[in-house]
Amino acid sequence: MVLVVASYLISVILEWPFFHFGLLKTARNISTSFRASLLAQTVSYALLIPFYLLASGFSLFTNAQLTKDRDFVVRKDAAVYFISSDLQAVYRLALDGSSPQRVVECKVSNSDARLYVCRSPDAQSWDLWVLDEPEYNHSKKSERLLIRDFALHAAANWRTERSYGEERTWFNFGPASDLRATSQTNWTVRTGFWPVKGLSAENPQTRRSIHLCVEMPFLAWPSRNATVLPGDQVVYQLGDQIVLLDLNSRKLAFLALGQGPVVVLQSQ
């Protein structure tokens, strides 16, 4: 709302000279031309704002209960690994309320890089990898092993399960990775390509659905890199933020600034 008001006032001021010199000399004065600019912008914004709203989505602020607390976390033994906002290192954030810990140096090229997991050679644990994109060659992927045998319980991306290969953050949308047992999969969760598609979830048993998104003329946060935890909670990347959503209560908590998160469990 602040940006809309600021844009309106700036439009009035910037377009005032055109109205001033467009008036007849007999009617040309500062007061009259300023009122003309004010009237024109008022009519213009009254028409444009509804059209912008039709193409905008801000259900995150209307359909979610934003909270600073993590008291609703079900699996406190879960940990989120993510690339720091300065693109220099990988951090580990336990959902038990502790602070993030620096794990390994990991200089990446840009904000499209992300972490992913692969089965270790013995198939008994998981390895942590980073998928990067060199700035000088956007068609080339750079895959690096970061930590061998870093977790016992993780979830591969749906593209990996179908042998499609990993994608970077911008194209890592679609069905969420799933850490739940088959008997616990009441909700189906996916992310959409455009920011307005956001994160959507459906529960066929209760016929409940959720759609959270942020896309407005001044702000757009794509939803990416989602993982569903036991207890129907989702960790995903929203813009440049890592967040945690409880599907049943619709509580949404900020976890950290960063990108490319993966989630692991100490036990099933």
C-alpha cells in the first residue's frame, strides 16, 4: 500500500509539467495544472488498480497465519541445509529452535544454485550435492559433491526418481519431495512455475485445499524447493527466504534467509 501511494504521488508530480504546458496560456497556472494532473492520475489509478489486482496474488497474507515462533514444529529432529544469502557457505538449521550452524564452504555463482541429495554408493545413506550455474554459461550445469554420508533419512527430488536429472532453483517446481511414510500422505503438495501459482496443497479426505502465493506489481516471490515432513509440514523457499508451513493450522514461520534448501531427519 505504501508503494502504491508513493507511485501515485510520484506520477502526479512527474506528469504535472505536461499538463501545465498543455493548457492554454490563458488558463496556464500552477494551481490549475496541478489539479488537472491530480484528477488525471486519480482516474487512471482507479481504473488500473482493479486490473492489476485481477492479475495479482497475495494469498500468503490472507490465507496463512504468520508467526515468529516454531512451537508448532512436529519433527524437532529435522534439519534444513541451505546456501547462505551471501552464496559463500552451506548452513544447517535444526528445527528444534537452535541457531543456524555453518557446515561447509560452498561458493556458488548466483541465486539459481541449490542443494540436492543423492544416495551414497553403498545405498545406506545420503550425500549432499550442490547444483550451480556458472554466470558465463547459463546452459551448463555444475554439480559438486559437498558432504559424503551426511544423513540417513532424506528425500530425493521427483525428477531424480524419474531419471530426469536435477534442475536449478528456477525450474525446481512441481511435486514436493516427501519425507512422510506412505500411510501419512494425506496432503499432496506442489509448487507452480509462476509466483502467482505459489504453493498449493490438497487433502482429498477432508476436501481442504491451500494456495499461498505472492505476486504483485511491486513484489513477486516464487515458491521453490519444497519438502514435506511427517506431520504435514512443508519447508520450502519463498523468494530468498526459507519458510516452514503447517498445512493443518496454516501457520507459516520464517526460518532463514537463503536458498536451495534440503531437509533431513535423524529418524523415520
